[in-house]
Amino acid sequence: MRLDKYLAELNIGTRSQVKELIRKKLVTVNGKLVTAPEFQLSETSDEVMLQGKKLQFSQFEYYMLNKPAGVVSATRDALSETVLSLLPKDHKKDLFPVGRLDKDTEGLLLITNDGALAHQLLSPKKHVAKTYLVKIREPLSDESVHALEWGVDIGDDALTAPAFVSRIYDPDKEGNWIHLTISEGRFHQVKRMLEAVSNEVLSLKRIRFGALSLDRLLESGECRALTEEEVALLRRSREIASEKKALLEGKRAVIFDLDGSLVDSMWLWGEIDEEYLGMHGIKLRDRDELRRKIEGMSFHETAVFFKEYYHLKDSVEKMKDDWNQMAWDKYENEVPLKPGVIDFLEGCKRAGLALGIATSNSRELVENVLSVHHLKEQFGSIVTGSEVLKGKPAPDVYLAVAGALGVDPAQCLVFEDILPGLMAGRNAGMTICAVADPDSMASWEEKKDYADYALYDFYDFFAWQERSFQ
């Protein structure tokens, strides 16, 4: 690539402006001064510096935008403001929105210049799921839910593909609300689907696209660059449709691990470990190494390990009490459910499946977090690692849950995010499904290979299941 084009691609300035910078001897390549704008370089291997500052070239950019109503999903429009006007001023010139949201629709919009990824995400053959928060005119009847999930006629000579509907019962929300997950992108599809069941969309917001959830911290009209991890998850969205076998075939119960599987909480335990040891004058040098040492241990076993390994004077019971206190505020205010969990639990309930929790966490924290999310009544059995003889990877905790539910282990499906947990489920004779967690993605391939199934979040499930979940 020419040096002047390289600088222009980075939005350093126009082609004429960057040529002037080069002629003023402000640019070096691999430590050598370059004054020729036509100088050829490798954008991936050569080191370019401008006035002593190293430049980083990236061929592709990826942005998440919380699109406001009134803005058009286009690169240019003669009459209306476009979504590109909401991006940082130094964005690449060849960006475009992946798909479109109607002018009056809000929420998650991916903007990039990666054409190959956009094509894969929008391809009808990939069935990439998209979830919307929808305010509707009146409550949905069971018949309307069934119709939406099995396909309705919206006038395109073909029924809509199987969808998933979850009615939202939230006393803080006025009106009637649903989550609607679809895998198509037909014109005004959500609005036309609700019209097909004699209802009406009053407001519409996309909250999920493939493996990407709308960042709750983004205000309407705000955007941010995607992390490398989020880009990787988007790429994996293309794999969603590859597994078609019904995950729940022959099952009578679904059992969840808590941290990292049902709730997005693994990150907080690393913070608590570091903070707790700091209170005792101990600097935690390698958080990941410590997590590997205690992975799968029960709450009690972890406290015993800490006391012996770090020579702590506090009793095991006091340590557990301290951890509960430190964790509770985070669980109450900062820990969300895994994406798609509410919809998935609603589907399990409609399918008549028993639900249980088998966790290494303390009972106090489990019951507290379920209360916060109004889920306590959903689960017929909760067993913690402290209530059985051995922690994971021993099967004891999973067998105890199955026994309490009165279900044969062979008819149970387990969701787990750590390898010892998956091993516990398999040792119990159950079907095991690995759940991706940002805190442990380094071992994701190993867990995928070990488990019977793998998903990035519970919205993946709806794309797999087609009509079998209904």
C-alpha cells in the first residue's frame, strides 16, 4: 500500500494533507524517515510512526450503535440523518450498516466495512437470530403466540419461519410487552407478524443480533467499537444453524449451573478474590492461575483451600460469610442473567420440563440472585456443592438434583460453563451442553469438543430448535 493511502485510510487527513505531512518529514517507516508519498509498505508488518506516535492499521472496523428513532439505516440519504452521522468523526469512509432497522425502530445496529462478515450474518441460509423488545397494543393470547412461533402469513407467498415469543410480565413496564426472536429479515417483518395476529406494534427495539447483545450502558444515539471478543462471537454466529438435532429430545428435566451458565457472574469472583486477599495483605499475582486451581470446588472447599494455601487466620465460616457479603451487592446490582435465559425458561415451562440448579456457590447467594430476577419459583430443586460429599467433577450435585426432581439422569440436560462441571454432568450420565462465558473463552474449544452440544448463549438455542421447542 502507498504511504499516503495508508495515512488517509487511518483518517489522518485527506490525501493532499497526508502528503504534506510526509514532505514535512513527520513520518517514519520501521524507524527510517520517509519523504515520498508513493513509498510502498506492508500495512500488516511495517511499523509506521507519525511525529513519534505509532500508528495501528486495521483493515476492518466494527461498531455497535444504539440506533434512535428518526435516523435512517443507510450510508447517505437526501432527506434524513443517517446512522453514519452518529459514529466517531475518524471512522473509516467505507462503513455501512449490516441490514437495516426501520426509521422508527430503535436498538442494536452493527456497522462495519467487513463485507464478508455482513454477508454471512444476513444470509437466509445461516438463520442468524435477531431478538426484539416489542410493545404491543394488547396482550397476546396463547393462540397468537402459537401462530407467531409456527409461522404466519404476512403476504409474501410464504409463512414466516419459526420464531420464539416470550411474554414479559414486568410491573415496572406500562403496557404489553414481548420478546420476539426471528431468523429472517423480511420488510417490516415484526410489524407485519403482529398485524397477522390482529395486534399492533407500538414501539420496537432490537436488543440482540446473532451473538451480540445491545450494551446496556449505551444511551440512545451512542455507539462504541466492538471488542475483539465480540467480533469473534459475531463470527461464530455463523455456526448457529449447523446443529439441527433437537437438544431436548427425550428430556424431562433441565439442570443449570449458576455462575457463568445461568447468570453472567464469573467476572465478579476474580474481583472478590483479589479484593479479599488484599484485605489480608496478600497480592494476587495471577488471577487466572487461582481460578484454575479452585475451578469446580464447592463454596466450602474453596474456603478451605484459601485458608490452607494462603495461611489465613480467619475461620472457614467467617471467610464464607465475608465472601457472601462482598458478593451480594454485585449480584443484586451488577450481575445480569445470561442472554436469552428468560425466554428459554419460559419455553421450558410451556414444554412441561422440570428445572433445577446444581452449583458450587452458597445457598444464600443462589436464593438471593434468583429472588432478584424473580426466578425462585421456577426451579423445583436447588442443590449446592456444600450439601453433597464431593464437588465437581464428581457427579454428586447433579445426581442429587435429578433425585429431588424425580427424573432419571439419562433424561436430564445440563448447562455448564466450566470443564469440571461438564465432567460432573457426564459422570452423572446426563446430556451436557457447554455455555460460552467471557471469563473462560481460552478453554472454549476444549469444552466444545468435550460436550455433547455447545452454545454461545440461550438465543442460539432457538435457531437450533426450529419447531421442536413448541
